[in-house]
Amino acid sequence: TLNLYGKWLALGNRSASTRVLSNSLWLGASFGIVLGSLLRVLGLPALLTLNSKRSLEVIPAAFSYVRIRAWSTPAAMLTLCCKAALMARKDTRTPFLATLASSFVNLTGDLLMIFLFGMGIRGAAWATVFAEWTTAVVLLFQLFRVSSAAEKEEAEETGRGGGEPPLRLSESIKTPPSVGDTLQFAKYAKSGLPTFIFKVAFYMSMTHVASFFGNVALAAHQIGNQIYFGLTSPGDAVNSATQSFAPLVLYGRPTTNEEKGEGTETPERPPVRGVAGAGPLVRRMFTVAGALAGSVAVAAYLGPLVAGRFFSTDAAVIAGARDLAPWVAVAAGLYPLLCTSEGFLICMADLDYIPMMYLFAFVCNSFLLLKVLKGAVLSGGVWPSGVLGRVLGGPGAAGGPLRLPVVWQVLGMYQMFRILAFGSRVLWNLHSSKKIMRKHEEESKRDLDRLSAVVPAEEKFRNHSSSSDRRQTRDLDDEDDRPR
């Protein structure tokens, strides 16, 4: 939504951007309903597959939580769509305030339902459902209000110019997306959906392997998850900011209807000139991401050390969470840089490269988790020997006790690989675009040089012809003046 909607806004085609937004809301709500239904039906088999026999005690409570949380999936999808659209309009204040409101509702609901009504984990799930629907309603109201104001302003300008008024969101939302509209989103979903699936599958693999270390280790792993995912918001914000500002740089400021893409399909890729000129924005966004990465890494390191007691009263669980601190800091600290790289690749329409790298990273890291580490845990819980054991644990780790932090070490390696893959691709796109632009400039210069060499010769010929004509004229005049 963010990239497609922001692209049409950058191109100045308001009717197309309105249609994209209404299609996004329709598809988001529909996907949320389908996903919620699948969670309620397939949640129990998924949990039984995910957890090992060593942690079956958590299944009833986890399934109860999943079934309740399934009611919030449409709200979660609508929230994502609304946040993306508002970010594309450069509105960062509303998503921030909506997040604060959601946090307040969630915290208040937890206090009431868990401690006052004694609902336990079911109360925590219902509190999250109410919070997510609150966020969705607030964002939808603001999105319609902002869109209505922009449509009114443009309609006035169009009326003065005698043109056709733009499509209104309140009218467009009444019509579900056509097959062509859905396929247009599918072009971007071919990158986003596999990416989402591979990421979720990898995190599920981490939890699956952690469950083989026992209930205490699984509880410590969940504390690490809460801290990690709680600190991914800055990285997601940088990703959204990148996809919000990059289209204007990549596609430029159109002035004609042809440049705006009116009456045409959405542009597949930004022009080479736009990519070549995106270097300053890339440097600026990576500078911001780097500053955030340092702050997030410090917070992620201190989280298990300081906040562990807020998640559990069990000393063994708190100690296990503290052991995860270094690798939680690495994984969370690298996330803003990763999101910035991925955001630029999406804006550059490099949509085949992203899922390909996610697939490769998922296969490699899942092999480490599900084959090497899981096998080592089941075969005695000691570090594997060989190259992989030395890479993961160091030269002297082979034969020593295998502990939970190695699971998070694989996550750190997963983040590092993605940063290298995506960051190098962004730099390659910039370099190749600049190279093409230099080649075009050199060809243009050669054409100008050839033209400048031809023009003087033509001028000399014209001057020579003019001189000859003048001489002939004088000769004729002299001949007329002679006495007959």
C-alpha cells in the first residue's frame, strides 16, 4: 500500500491514488477475515506442530489466546493499510498518536481483565483485541478526514481550470476491487507475501527449537521475543519513511498528464535518472537508521537485564532471559538498517530480488535451526562438532553444553545476511544507474560535438553562397550600366 499509493501521489494522479487506497482497505479487511478464520480453525494443529513434547503444558493456554486474538486480525490489517496511507501523505503524527492510544487501551485492559476480573491470559488477549480495534477506528477516521480535505481542495482547483473533479474516497470505497486491481496489488504481493511467509516461518522455527530446551527456556525465549518485537517499531518507522519519501525523488515532480500516468497503468519501475539521483536520500536515511540502530541495540541489551522481572517472577526464567541480552541487542540493533535497505529496494521495484534473498536466507538458517541445532539438542544437548560447531560456538565449544542463546545467535546471523544482501543491492542499483546516466551524457556530448562541427561548415557554405550571389549581382548591375 505504502509504495503503490505513495507512487501515485508522487506522480500527482489523485484519482488513481484514491482507487489504490480503497482497494487496499478492501483487500486488507478481506485478508484479515480469512486469516482470522484460519487461526481459529488451524490454530491448535499449528501449536501442536510448533511445540515439542517437552512443552505441551503451554498448549491449552496458547490456543485460548490464539482463538481470541483471531478476532483482531481484520483490525490489524486495516491498521497496517491506514498507517501506510498516512505515511505516504507524510503524516507521521496520527499513527504515533494512534499507537499511544492503543498502548493505553491495552495496558488498561490488561490491568482490568487480568487483575480485577481474574481472566488470566484470556483477559490479556481480549485487551489486545480491543486495543487493535481502537487503533483501526482512529486511523480510518483520520484517513477519511484527510482524504476528504485533499479531495475538496483539488476539486476546487479542478473546477477553476475546467477539468474533471478527482475520484472521492467515499465513492470509491463502495466498489470492491476488480480482478485487474487485485492483480495490480499482486505484483507487489509477489514480493511482500513470500517475504512475510519466510519471516514468520523463520521465527516459528526459532520457537520450535527453543521448545526443545524445556519450559523454562521457552519462557525465557518468549521474553526475548517480546523485547525484540517491541523494539522493531523504530525500524518499521524508518521503512515507512523511506517508502514515503523515496517515490518523490525516484519519480520526480510530474507536470503533464502523460508524466502523471493518467489513463495508463502504474509505472513498473522508476526512471534511471531518478534512481541515479537518489544517493543523497539513501545516505540521509541510512544515517538516521544507523543512529536508531545504536539506540535500539542499547535498549535491547538492557531489556532482559532490567525488565525481565516484569515478565516473570521465576528466577530461572529471568536468568535465562538475561543470557539472551547480547544477541537480542544484535538482532534488534540491525533491524533499522535492514528495514531501510528493504524499503529502498521496494521503491526501486526490485521485487524479484527480495523474495529470492529471503528464500535463500530462510533455507540456510532453517537448516541451522531445524537440522543442526535441533539434532544436537535431541542427541544430548551438546555443541555439534565440525565447521558449523566452530562457527557458531567458537573453537572450544565442540562437546560443551548447548544453551538457548545459540537460537538467537542464528537470528543475528539472519539479520546480518539480509543487511549485506539488501544493502549491497541498493548500492549496486545506484552505481549501475549512475553508470547508465554517465554513458547517456557522454553520448549526448558526442552528438553535440558532431553537431557543432557540422554547423560551422554549413554556415561557411551559406556565407560562401551569399558572397557568390552578391558578386553575380554586382556583375549584372555593372553590365546593365555599360553604354550600349
